[in-house]
Amino acid sequence: MPQWPRLPHPELAYDAGGAPASQHFNDIYFNPADGIAESEYVFLTGIGAPECWRNRQTFTIGETGFGTGLNFLLAWAMWKRTAPAGSVLNYIAVEGYPLDRDQLRTALQPFTDLSPLTNGLLDAYPVRHGGFHRLNFEDGRVTLTLLFGDVELMLNRLTGRIDTWFLDGFAPSRNPAMWSDAVLARIAGLSAPDAAFATFTAAGHVRRGLQAAGFSVSKTPGFGRKKERLVGRLDRQPIEPDPHWSTPPPSLATGSRIAVIGSGIAGSSAAYSLRTRGFDVTVFDDSGTPGGGMTGNPAVILSPKPPAEGSLAGRLNAVAFIDSIRRYEALHARTGDIWVGPRGVDALSTSPPAADRRARALAALGWPKSIACMVDDPALSPFPIARFAQSGCIDPVAACRALNPDVRAATVARIDETDAGWRLIDGDGRTVWSGDAVIVAAGAYSTRLAELAQTPLYTNRGQVSLIHPDSLPGVPENGFSFDGYLSPAVTVNGRTLRVLGSSFAGWRDLADRDWRTTSETDHDVCLNALHQAIARPRPMSVQPADLWAGLRAAPPDRAPLVGAVCNETEFLERYADLRNGKDPAANPPYREGLYILAGLGARGYQLGPLLGDVIADLIAGTPPALEKDVLEAINPARFLARGLKRGDSSFENDAAAE
Ligand code: SAM
């Protein structure tokens, strides 16, 4: 099974009126005479919209065949007109041959009534990258999860429950793969109780396939000259997935009171995503300010590491990078203070083989040149450089503030579970909050606060130098990364500086809070790294305008810790048979209501916004923004499960997992 879903191009042809058709499948995307009327009739009327979502806080539509997005836009438009205030629409669509943005624009141009929504979709539409992409509209109250890849592979990677289905995958006679028994069975497997479906086809084998999968099926009149189409409902108990150590806990009711500990990018993102889903969120941080410990660091650079094929953490990093750019664009459009300095980031390599590896990794991703390409720039490096034109630097405090402006000052010393829920206790033993659930997003301190004694989180201190641009004459002005990174000149709070980072050293004693104290030695370390990277003799001295230090923490496999927290002792007992190669069919012993979002390491600002959605989906019980295998790779209990399978509890092998 390929790790990166390959994405063939759609091979479009257009009729005289500009309506698209697939040359490959010899079929149309929508009715060229009246696309809107047919789609509304077949799909929206077919599922019983808008009545089906009238009393629903959350409603989830699944679609096989996103195509031009017309069905999505029509569902969004109707939902916007008719849904209860504060409710959320989740739309999940599979697409194996994604159109690019220009093709989408051309196809949707005739539908002028939909223009505002179309423009929103075009702005957010992702690049061709196999896997899941989460797009948010209406302040997060409409989510679109695009599953780019073959239908069977993508549905097998999806978890959660779908309330209703649009089955729209070209005529079954021309595209049997979209209607195979395996696909229809998986559709039934993902269906919520009483889930509905609607489709334009009335083909006999589709009807029989849907019935065999557990749907009751009716033939109803088709649109225009089409005689019939099928609609129906799941006519059996929903299929429960086998219990597994990674099975998620029950969801929480909308409106539940949730505390987030940590106002950095992880906590701010979680707070933002949870609020859009209707939860009552309070963020705590000892700093009492958005961004927490980032105050004083004017810019972080978004420089992705193109992942090796086959690595789950790498797959997450790649999609999170694209996702973060999209989300910061949206935040910047609102606040104007997120991106700082000119756009574009170059990633330097230290040798020709290293540059070669990077080029191959980028080629495997298949991103368009507008996102990433290899270039030669002898002024910057003797070796080929990876250029990320849309990337750049963001002001970390501004980003956190835009996501969550209000932070309560408190140093949380303990999290207590009581009969009535959860309590946060400060260092003086005072209860500072009580409520239904807690998310620990406290960086290096997270596993300690969540009492995860057997879940490794290694902490490093990193120092950056803030340097006046004139102090670095001859150094290229753009932002670039090497073993460290140098930002372009950025202006934040009236100061124009370049940020040079970062030193890197283990910090073992978390009780020792002296990591904030900066040192000249670390400044020299950063300067040396810079001058080696760009092959220039080191200037005699560069006085920093300021220095800043922070902690970063990551597990040994460098994938973050995201999910619900288990009782470790009970987990080890319950799954002891993993040692003998048996998989006990049991649900995990959760400490219900306790979650962790930590271990983002040096890529917090790339990972955070997407992982905020992941934790919010988990808590709301809505289908996740990430694939099943990636979710397992970031599940906090993975170290316990791996240790049991290996028969030890050392984490050495986990370090090599990426
Ligand atoms: N609902 C779409 C719209 O609103 O524009 C039209 C969908 S079009 C009729 C069918 C879609 O299914 C095409 O976009 C096609 O690329 C996609 N498709 C076909 N075979 C597929 C497969 N095996 N896996 C995933 N998508 C597939």
C-alpha cells in the first residue's frame, strides 16, 4: 500500500458552455444544462435537507467524488440559510483526481449566485497532496475535509460517523471502482445510526451492493430525462469497530466546560477549535498572556523538513505545513499582524547528497513549484536549495492572540479528578477552576502535569539572538534555515531585527526554571552555525540587540502527543497480552475528560493549528482531520503499546521511528 496516495490528473474537457467532463471516465461532473437544479434535487432533496439537520448541533455529510465542489457549495449554502444558530456542518469528501484551483474556478464560474462561497473555497483549496486536508469556513462552523486519494484507500483511513452520504462517483458502468462492494461496505461501516444516502444512479448492482451493505434502498424519480435514482437509509445497527488500544473515548456534550493549560500555539489552537464547536473554554498560563513563553521572540520561521516516504510523522509534518500556511493566511486577513517580514524561506543543505535527498523527498510530495522547488543560489549556498515561496515568518504572540486573546494567569500545580469532574489546583493548593475536561498543552511540563510517568517527553533549551540587520552585512536578506535559521528583517513592536536561532541542549531538571537566563556562549554557537552554513568567514563580533531562550519538548520518535490520557498502570495490565502477540479486544482505560496536546518540538507553529482541530474533533466526536494511521502515530499511549509489543519499556527504538 503506497504511503503517499498518488493523484492522477483529471484530464478535463469542456463543452461549449464551459461545463467540465472527464475524458478518462468519459462522463460529466454535473448536468451542463442545469447543474444546480440537478444537484439540489438529487442530493439535497434526496437526503431530506434541510429537515435532516434542523435539530442537530453537528451534522456530517460524506461524499464520494468531490469533483468541482458544486455539491459541497450547495450544501453549505442551504445549511447557511437553514441550520440552527451555532451548529456545525462537517463535510468530508473523497477525491482521487483533484482538479487544480484554476480548473475549479473555471468550472464554478457560471454559478454566480454561489460566488462568495466559491471564492472562500478557492482561497482555501489545497495543493495536490495525497491524504487528508482540513479546510475551515464560517469561523470553523463549516469544516471541509478533503480526502485526496483513491476512494477505498481513503475511506479505510477515515474514522468516525457520517450522518448522510452523497454518492457521486461517475456512472457505475464507467467507473466501477467507485461502487465496488468493498467501498459500499466501508460506507456502511462509517455510517451513523439511520444514516441516509442519495445518488443519481439507479444501476441494479449498486442497489444490490447497497442492500448487501445494510441499506434499505428506494427507487425515486430521477432529474429531467433520467427515469430513476436511488435514496435510502442504513437499516441495521451501526457497525462498531473492534475495540483497540487506540479506540477514542466517548465524546463530550457541546457546551461542556473545558480548561486548557498553556497559552502557546498548542493551547491557543485547541481553544480556538473547541470554541468554534460550541465548547466553553478557559485558557490558563503562568504568564497570563497569549503566546506564554514566546513573549520576547518576535518571529518564528516556518521551514518544513520534507519527510522520508513511509514515515507517519513525516506525513503529518508535510500536510501540517501546507495547512499552517492556509490558516495563518486566514488569521492574517483578519488581524493583519501574523506574517512578519517578506515571504519565502530557503532550506540549505550541508552537502550534495543531503541536497539530493531533499530534492527526492520534495519530488515524492509532488507539490507545485509555488509551494516548493529546488533552486541554485551560489550567493547563499554552494549546494541546491529547497525554496518554499509561500512560507515565511510569523509573530508567535500575534498568532496565539488571534486564536485565543484571553488568558488567565495561574501556575497550575496539579490536576485533580473528582466525582463532579476536574479541578485545577495552583501551587498554594487553591482551586483555580473546576469543570468537565482538561487539555494539557503545557509544553515540556505536560506529561508531568498529566501524570504520564511512562510517556517520554525529552526537553531541550533553545536560545535565539535578535540581531540588528546592519550587523550582518553581506549575509543574504531572505529567511533561510540550515542547522539553525535566520529570519529576514522583521518589524515587531517598532523594532526591526533578524532572528538567528537556535542553540540546542538537553534540559533535564524541569524544576530548574533557569532556562530563561541567556548566555553569550549560546549566541556564539548560533553565529558559528550561520557562518558555516553560508560559507563565510565569521565576522569578529556581532553584538545581539537581545537574546531570548525557551524550552521545546518532543518524544523520541519526534511525533507529537495528541489525544486522550489513559491510566498507564491499568493500560499495561489490560493490554499485557500484546507481549504475546495477541491483541486484546478491549477499550483503553481512559481518565475520562483528560487530554494532552504536547511534544510539538521545533515545529509547533506548523503543527499546532491542525492539531487543535484534531483534539477538538476527538472531544466533539466528529470525524478527525487526520488519517487513522497518523492518529495512531500521535496517540499518547503508543509508547506503552510499543513497549508491550517489544517486551520492554525502553524508548531507544522509538527514537529511530521517524
Ligand atoms: N460531486 C462532484 C461535483 O459536485 O462537482 C462531481 C463528482 S464527479 C461526477 C465524480 C468524481 O469522482 C470525480 O471528481 C472523479 O475524479 C472522482 N473519482 C472517480 N473515481 C475515483 C476513485 N476511484 N477514487 C476517488 N475519486 C474518484
